[in-house]
Amino acid sequence: MALLATVLGIILSVTAVQTLAFYLLWYFDRRNDPAGAEVPGEYNQLSVPRCLLAMVGEWLAIAVLVVTYPLRLLHDASPVRTRVPGKNPIIFVHGYGGNSANMAWMQWMLKRRGHANVYAVSYTPPTIDARKLAKQVSTHVERILAATGAPQATVVCHSMGGPLTRYALEHLGLAGKIDKVICLGSPHLGTRLSAMFEARGAAFQMRYRSGFLSELASTAQTPGGARFYSIYSNFDNFLMPASTAVLGGNATNIHVPYHGHCALLYSPVVLDKVEQCLAEPVAQAEQAA
């Protein structure tokens, strides 16, 4: 018991320092690039008390991600089961350095609310080329479609999962096989935070306005015939600048203020927004675009 308390204390301490450090970087980035920090709609002027409360929420969310990280061993080992044959599956795709367990809470909540065929997948390692990771995402989607017998899937992506899914739609044969893509805090133009990582692999390609992301944006921001939604927050401590999450094309951009990057995965507000996107008929979404 004492060992468990010690480990938990270390996790909470380390994640607290990380959260504070990332928000300091976020603050200075916002000061240096105020135009990039502006997002459509309200809440560009932030309240200090609400920011402090959101920072605590982000700290706890990161700690939960660390504690639950090993659950991937069970999550990935679970066989693909067809709960409702022929019904379009919902597939969760995590972000950089994460795994399928990151999406467990939202996946579980959607199942509780009556959604069938809800899956989460992993891609590894994050240090390789983003195109190879996108190929893994494409393979997972194809495998789940084959198992469920469904004609299309809906993909819910966190962070880097968004650009990877867009690439798979544009270049890896998923066009027409995905009806909706719902992005949570995805850096569609990259993030300056990636400059902290070694200049190789997917981290390098997620740098702000990198060649990989600029090429992807220049061809089609919302490719493959899918309807896109981007749910994001201008208080996201991983996205620098905040406007990198705003997507063009046919996308509906949805701002959820005072949410950190990892807190998006555990937010009832975000969950409700995801459900609204899932419930919107594709024809209605296309008309709204």
C-alpha cells in the first residue's frame, strides 16, 4: 500500500510539473502570436479563475492517462466483436504517444448511451514517419469494417489522430469508407510544441506548418467524401497556436472553452458535442456546409 501511494504521488507530482510547464509555454506562445491565438466565436478573452480551474482538470486528466496507459494490453487484446451486424462502427483513434486506452472513458460512455460497434485502436511507434502510422490507422479501419460488415465507419480522433485520418482518407484508400470524422484537439496545421521533440518521425512532422501538414492542407482539408467536425479549445496547452485546430473545407468547427488537451477526453461537455455530431444526418451536415 505504501508503494502504491508513493508511485501515485510521483505520478501526480510529475504530471503537475508537466501541466504547469506546458501552460507556461502556451502563455508565452499566446503573447508572442496573439493573432494565431484568436479562434472564431467568443472566449478569446480568458478568465483567470476559470483558467486555473481548467489547469487542475488538465493535470488530473494527464495523471489518469498515465495510470491507465498499461490498460492497452487488455484493450488491444480484446477481439473485434460485431455487436450489431451491418451498423456503422465508431472507431476511436488516439494522439501522439498514446494508445487505445486513452479513449476508454469516452468509448465506455458511448456504449452506455446505446451506441453499438464502438472500438478503439492503437498505432505504434510514434517515432516513425506519420505516413506509416496513417497506414496502420487505415488497416484498423478496414479490419473493423470487414468484421462488422458495415459499409462505412465514423472515426473520432484525438490530437495527431486527426491529421493521420485525413492522410489515410486522401492517400490510403479510405475515401468513401468513412462517413464522418470528429476531431478532438487536432493540430491540423501542427503545433510549435513539437519543436521540443527530436527532429524525426511523426513529432517532427507535427511541427507548425511542417511540410507534411502543409501538403495535406493544400490538397484537401476535408478529403475522402467524409463530413468533418473539429472540436477544440483555445485553452488547449498542446496546440500552439490555438487556431491550428480550426479546419476548413466542409468542417464544422466547435469551440469548447476552458479545456486542456487531455481533459477533452474526459469532458461531459465534449462527450455531448461528439454525440450531437454522431446524431446529425450526413445529408443535413452537407447542407449546413
